[in-house]
Amino acid sequence: MAHAAPAAPAKPAALIGGLNKNREELEVNKLFRALIKFNGSDLHLKVGKPATIRVRGSLRELDMPAISEEEMKRLILPMMDERQLQIFYEEGGADFAHVVEFENEQGKKEPWRFRVNLLIQMGNPGMVSRKVERSIPNFEGLHLPPIMSELCGYDQGMVLLAGVTGSGKSTTIASMLDYINHRERVHILTIEDPIEFVYTEDKALINQREVGVDVKDFKIAMKHAVREDPDIMLVGEMRDMETFETAMHAAETGHLVFGTIHASSAPSTIVRILDLFPRAMHPALRSSMGFNLKAIVAQKLLPTIRDTPKRVPIIEIMLMNGTVRKLIHEEKDEKLFDAMRIGKEEGMQMFNDSLYDFVTREYISRATAFEVSPNVE
């Protein structure tokens, strides 16, 4: 049964990172536990198909009957409170975080967190959910290049993580913020939809705000953010003009801002940002990006030929040196790849550099590398 959200804001005791405590023993939790048991990354529920999980990058159906429409409603609708149900029916989808307890090998129950997207497709409800790893891995654990630590050391400006859905952007950013958390006495403020990784404070003071639970929307959260004395901000996703504009303003006024954006490469991120704005604003925006952007990191996740890790990120890094700034300002985006090639000594790298490194160290197969390389020759 769905939980009716109170008219007044929920009391802090009723929330854990923006989650309702009462969402525990739901029928759908059995499927989440199966995902954890088989060490999968994603759970897909579609009417007319058995539950499907992604393991090591491949989809596998669980040994169960196909899910009917009625059964689907019984599985997924109780996950939502009244507000989420309203969003689901009005917008045809809803995003939120969900926690499931799983008993480990020692018999101890541990909470596992999931990022859930409920959707309607061809008139039927469905679900896609991503498992959030319980601990935040460090750079070495993620096989990220050493320069990532330098990208955490800026006093102000903007660092963007680019990639498609499922490319590991959120994990990389979490690793970067946790690196700062263990080293600097700063205030880190995150604005997420939903909250994925929950940080354990060390030297930093960390506030995490979940859109739709702790604050109405990104616009209001960003308006509040500049009054909340952050040193470092995470803006979960740069999805529209307003969010990017506000984040850029925060970078201009002395904050270090991290954000994610959907783009396939570091240079194409510039075009992706411009596409959020009317053409008349492009010259001023290019100037602002040249001044405030510090780095763009693009990444893709590839399956390995080892037992661990199962996947590794191939990384492309574009640093905003004088050449890159000049090219962005002069609208010569097509020359950005050449500038990155020349800037390798400064720490820049191309996807091919990353691919070559993982093939040489026998993490990924040559066939996989050739398949995904942007420049096979």
C-alpha cells in the first residue's frame, strides 16, 4: 500500500537521506535482493518479461514467470509515497532512492541503496533500478588516472563529468568528493535527484539535499545553495539552461562546483552545453566557460577480461589551458582534440590513451578496445 505523504514537511526522524523508513518489507525487495546476490548492477522490470538483471554488462533473465500488468502494479506502486505517485501519473515516470536490507555471509543485515526510475511504456508501468555500491571506492580502486587528485584541488571554478547513462559518472564524482572529505576542512553541499552515495564525514562538513524530498526542485535548491556557505558544491546533473547558469554563477563567485552532463566526449561537452542556451547567448557563454571551466572528464565503462574488477572506466581529460580556452572563445571546437593531444604533458589524455593502457595491462581485450575506439587507426 502506498504511504500518504504528510501535508507538512516530514520530521527529520522520519527520514534517512530522504527515504521513508517504512519502505522495507515490500514484495519487490525480493528482486532487489536477487540482484545483490548475483552481484548485478541493474534491475529491469517489464510487463510480459521475467525480471532481468545486468551482470558484468550483459542482461540476464531471472528464472521466474513473465510479470503481468497487475503483478507489476503490485510490485512497484507501493514503493512510492503520495507525492511520487502524483509525479508518476502526471509525468509518466518518477525517480527516487530506495533502501533494501540484505543479510551478508556473516548473518548481519546491511542496507543497500538503489537509484530507481519508474516509467510507463506502451501504456504499461515498468522499472529500471541501479544498485549504488555501499562504499565509495578511491581513485586506485576505480582505476582512475593519478591526475584526478589534482582536479580536486581547485579553489573555485567548475569540473564536469561527461558520459552516457551508466558510464560511472556518479561513482567517479563521489570518489572525488570523498577524496576532499578526507583531506580538507570545507563545507561540501550536494544537490542530487536522488541521493546515491551517502558520505561519512571525516574532515569536511557535508550536507546532502535530495530534490523532491528535501527541496522542491533544482532551481530552488540552487537559489538556496549560495546562502548556505558551501566551499564545494555537487550539482547532480546539468540538464537545463537554468541549472547550468546558476552553477556557473556559483563557480564565478568563488565556489568549486562539480557536475555531470550527458555527452560522449570532453570536446563534445562544449556543444552539449551550448545546446542548452539560445544562439544569441553563445558568445557570452563561451567566454564564461573559458573563464570558469577548469576541466572536463569524459568516461565510458568497459567490461574486463578479469574476475575483478568486472568493468573499468576509460577516461578522456580536457584541461582548460590557454590553448583550449582560446579555441572555445574563437568557436574552433573541431581543433580541441588536437589541443588535447598536444597537452598530454599537462595531464590531458584521449580515450585511446586510456584504452591502450588497459589493453597493455591486460584488463580489457583488444577486440573490445577496437570496438569502442573513437580512432581505431
